[in-house]
Amino acid sequence: MSMIVSERQHWVVRAALYVALLIVALIALVPLYWLFTSSITPSGEIFQFQWFPVHLEFNNYPEAWAAGPIARLYINSVLVTVVGAVLQISVAVLSSYAFAYLRFPAKNVVFMAFLGAMMVPGAVVLLPNYLTIATMGWVNTYAGIILPGVGSVFAMFLLRQHMMSLPAEVIEAAKVDGASHLRILWSVVLPMSRPMVVTVVIIALVEKWNDFIWPLVVTFTDQMRTLPVWLLTLKNTEGFTNWGAVMAATAFIVVPPLVVFFFAQRQIIAGLTQGATKG
Amino acid sequence: MRVSGYAQGEVDLAATESTAVEGTARPARVAETSGANLRARQRRREYALFAAFVAPNVVLLAVFSYWPVIYNGYLSLTSWDLLSPTKPFVGFANYADMFSDPDFIAVLWRTLWFSGAIVVVSMAAGLAIAMLLNQRLFGRNLVRTSAFAPHILSGAAIGTIWLFIFDPSYGLLKAVIEPIGLTSPAWMTDSAWALPGLIIVYLWKNIGFVAVVYLAGLQNMPRDLYEAAKIDGAGSWVLFWRITFPLLSPVTFFVAITTVIGTFQAFDIIAIMTNGGPGDATTTLSWYVYQQAFQALDAGHAGAGAIVMFVLLLFITGAQARIMERRVHYR
């Protein structure tokens, strides 16, 4: 309630607020700090608790890298993430344009049917989707991992909201000039929607990178796993005993989204919180 | 003759008129109908284009979101081991079986407890943190970013990190708890502590997100209402319950729904940290469905579990929508 701040707060109140702020930051960051310091602690010392690593040891990383076909897993994760996100956002852009600019009988009913798909949780679709993909012969393939995640509701919704806020005159002018809808989409609407497109692309990338249950179910060889799923394999086959190496392996998974978040936090936060304020 | 002449003239007039009509009005009508035709054709073209644009999405959602619900409904009425060529029809036997099984009832309560605890705590803590971040404090943007960061991390990675933090002999939490004079529980290997432990982990992932959503809501608040209320002499407690909280109800609704759906889906953290155990101390509905489908190879129970989950979610979000509506009316 910054509105009330206009009256000057007592210094004790302010000090308490700063303490609270510090506690929030510490709770959020200490587990991540612990992850990275553990990953550079020598295995002999990891079992004595220390806030600051005394000796730095970077061997955990090569060790974690050698514990599985990590290069292959990285390729799998990157491929599935990038191709999946590009396909999903393409599908979302097309349908959001249709909902924003094209006429169709009972368009709102179609739209509500779209939104309804958000109510179907992952565990519900698991077995039937596995059976569908198995029928197509795509179990343990990239196509099998990617395809069920290409349909899009959330990104489509955000894009449509954004497109409806664009000035109608610009689109009308393009129509008068005889531009086709594909042309308008490509050279008018998309450039004007760039911030929102960036937002939904980043969110899609992060979600697909982190996806766990579906890649777990639809793949069965180490060669086809993605990085997060491999963590489970690692735990089940070797057990989490060599914590230094396990934390290094975890760092491989955590660092890419953190880097993306560091550079694009404004877009990510805006996108993920949109539903609340503009729903 | 005159008459006829007149008549003739009239006829002529009519004739000329009709030719005049023929000459100008007919093409006009043609233009009108062809204009209508054109518009109809344009409209049809637009309909077709709409259909073409939404088709990929419609097909994908139909196949991978809606069809699974229907197919689960069918599977739930069969007894099938995922291998045999036939799926014997058993009616509602799977449901009857599940609801008379105390273990499944326990799964339901556990899911509601897990989800409810996370919803309530993350909304209370999230709103408190949002109000803190809404103060003009140095470094608040940095804290906002830090608090949000856990939300974008892989659940599998989060589970792994927290497994180490909870480690009863070497973990970080032991180092924090023991100096206060408490003994660290065995967390994930103790059936009394495993679920509370998971709730803590999930809260760590979720609270920052909730706080940032609430913060966006707070920053959209109309200031004049506060000014008016303050002039009326309202204290900050009254301001909060009479203005802030009611005005935030759409945000609360959004946060409650996303958190309920998110916690019902919680899988990756459970898979890494507990495998649904010890015993079935952390077997929630989503873990139950996974287990029945891919470990017990029991499509009937998996399907029935999925349907129960779907109906439960519809019911909960529907109830939330009703409560929300009343709030808005009240306002």
C-alpha cells in the first residue's frame, strides 16, 4: 500500500520492512546459492556443512557430464524445446489472428471451447495421449515428445488480447490497400505485436525445457531422454549419493532458464501475470 | 381513340418508363445482388480463412486435450492391462472399487490437503510479500526478481536441490534448524514429514509467483478510493479488509485457480523426491493416475482416477467462480 507511505513511517517500521525484504530475498536465493556452492565443493568436504566452500573443486562438472550421455541429452532438450516452442507459437499466432480479426459464426463459442482445454490437467491426458502417440508409431521419437504440446491456449489468449488492443485503423488501411489477411498478419500485426510474441515465445521455451512427465512417459531409452527426465534416471540408477556431482548435473538444467530469466524477466513476469489483471 | 391514344400514350409512357427502368434500374439491381453476392462470398471466404487459421490448433486440442477426457471416460468403464487386444466392459466397477478402498479415499484427502495448504499459505504469504514489495524500499525490484526466479525452474531440478537441503545428516535445513535447538526430522523418508516437506518445496516454487501477481494487482488500484477512505478516518486494518482485499478479488480468483490446477498436476517434484512414498504418504491423485497407468498397467483404474480428478477440478474451479461472483456483487 504505497499510498499510505506518503505519511512518514517511523524508522523502526522501516527497519522492520527492510528485515522482511532481506528474509524474502534470502529464502528465495539461498537454495540456489547452496546448489551452486555444493556443485563446486570437493566430494570429501560436502558432508561437512559450510556456508562458504573452503576449497573450490570444479571436477564435479566433468564427473556429472560423464555420468550419462549429457551431450546427447542437451541436444535432445534444446531440439525439443526450440522446435516445440516455434511450432506452438506459430499455431498460436494463426489462431489468435483469426479470433481477433476474422468473422465466424458463433466465434465466441469456439473461443470458450478453446479456453476450456486449459481445464484439462496433465495427468488426465497422460495415458490416452500415450496410446495415441503409440498408434502413430511415435513412442521414443522427437515427434512423439513434441506433438502433444503444440496446441496452445494460453499463448493464443495472450496474443489475441494484445492484437485486439492494436489500433483498428492500421489494419483497415492495409485492407483498403488490398493486402490479404496473411500479408496483414505477417507485415502489420506481427511487427506491432513483437513484445507479446517475445513474451509468449520465452514462456513456451521455459515450459518446454522444464517439461517432465510427458517426456518421461513417451521415451524409454537414455538416448531419447531430456535433461530433467535424466535426473530421475540418475537418481533411480545410481542414487543421489555423490551430491557434488548431482548438484552439478542439476546446474546444467537450471542455468539456461536462469540466464533467459535474467535477460527477459520483464517479459516473463508480464506474460505470466497477465491473466490476472487483464483476464 | 383518345382514350386508347391516351391509353397508348400511357402504355408508351409505361413502356418508356419500363425501358428506362430496364436501362438504369436493372443494372443497379444486378450491382446490388452482385454486391450482396460479393459480400456473401467475402464472408464465406473469411469464414473459410478463419477455419483454416484455427484448424491446426483445433485439431491438436481436440486430439490431445478433449479426446483424452472422452477416452478416459471409456477406459474407466473397462478392465484393461494395456496389452491384451480386448478391453472387457465392467461398467462402474472401477469407481465402486476405488470409492470403497480406504487407500484411495486417503489419496483424495491427501490431494485436497496438499492443494489446500499450498493455496492458503501461498495466497497469505504472497499477498503479504506483495504489500511489502509495494512499499518504496531500496532494492525491492531485485527482491521481486529473486522471489519470482524459483517459479521458472524445472520441478525435477527443484526436487533434487531440496532433497539435498532436506538431507537429515548433511542438509542445509539441518544446519539452520539445529542451532535453534530443534532436531531435524528425516523429512522425505519419514511418512509423517514427507508431505509437509513437499508442501514446503512447492511453496518455495509458488509464493514468489503469487506475490508478483498480487503486486501487479496492487499497482493497478485506484488511489482516490484510499484518499476518500482516509479522509473518512479509516485505519490501515479497515483499509485492507474493506478496500484492498475486495478490490483484489479478481487477482485472488486467478491465483487460486492457477494454484489449484498447478498443485493437482504436481508430479515432477514428487517423482524426484518421494516416488509417492514412503508407503503412499505422498501419493496424490496425479501420482495415483501415473502409477495405475504406467506401473500397475491398469488402464481402468487410471482412467477412473483421471475422470475423478477432472470432475473434482471442474467442481472446485466452478465453486471458486461462484464465490468470486458473489464478491463482485457485494462490491
